[in-house]
Amino acid sequence: MNAPLPAIAVRLPLPRHYRVEHADAAARVEALALRRAVFCTEQGLFDGSDEDAIDTDALLLVARPCLDGVDGGGPAPVVGTVRIHRLAPDVWQGSRLAVAAEYRRVGALGGALIQLAVRSAATLGCTRFVAQVQAANVPLFQRLHWCSTGEIALHGRPHHLMEADLAHYPPFAAGEAMRVDVKRGA
């Protein structure tokens, strides 16, 4: 009798192009589901839902693959998200940055979400942009011109209070679409 074949981890090729933009109503539902998968199921930071009062007024941003040549089926699924909200007239905060596990190897989606978040806020009058960043993600933010201003514990995990260097995040020009396109590979 033949023994069963060992399971082989197959890594499907990921799309090369992605669009990061402000969420519409349908994308919002997908983004909240992605946040639940990351922050509740995967990380265990919240029980059941990570939604809070901030979600009422926050702007939600999403990343989707550009699936050229796909017929019908509507828009591609949301594979990354972040929310931004105003803390004071000119101070904005980003939070709940999440990328679907299978898309983390793309490597640029988190950075593109951060770029759109800060540039969108700058376009809306932000002069200071802050976030509470999980300690494991601090190196990513530092590479993207953020600095740590302190350490705190949130939800039982170490976090850094961080601030973006707005000189690296210019506002969008009048009439320019508030979105970021990611193209990887040739």
C-alpha cells in the first residue's frame, strides 16, 4: 500500500500591481473583516471585534490587487487596510494597519497604506501625524521616516508612540486622486 504523499506548501504567485485608495461602502465591510482576521483571530488582541467608537468618524483606506484581464466578479478583494482620524484640528492618527497574511510577502503594501494615510491627512490640513505602533513594526515605520517618541503597553503588548516626518509625505495636489499604486517586479 502506498503511503500518502507529504503535504506540499504551494505558494501561488501574487499579483504584481496593487491600488491603495479610500474605501467605499463595500470595501469598508471587507476591511473590517480583514481587521477581525488579523487583530482578533491571528493576534488575539480583541475578542470578537476590534471595532470601536473611532470607526464612526475614521477614514478607512484599503489595498486591493489589480487583477488585469479578470472578467466580471467585481473588484478584487481587500488585502490591506488602515484607518485615519483627526485627534485635533491639525493632528491626525493612524491605526489598525493590517495586511492579509498571504499578501505580507509583497513587502510594499504596509508602506503604501502608510503613505496614503499620511498624505491624505496632510491634504486635509494635518501638521502632525501620530500612531501607536506594535514594537515588532517599529523598524518598518523608522524606514518610512517615523520616529519613536515613547513606549507604552496596549492590549498587553509593547507599542511605540510614533510620529511621521511630514517632509516625506507631501499633500496631494489639487485635483490629484488620493491613491497610491504599487507595482512590483517587471
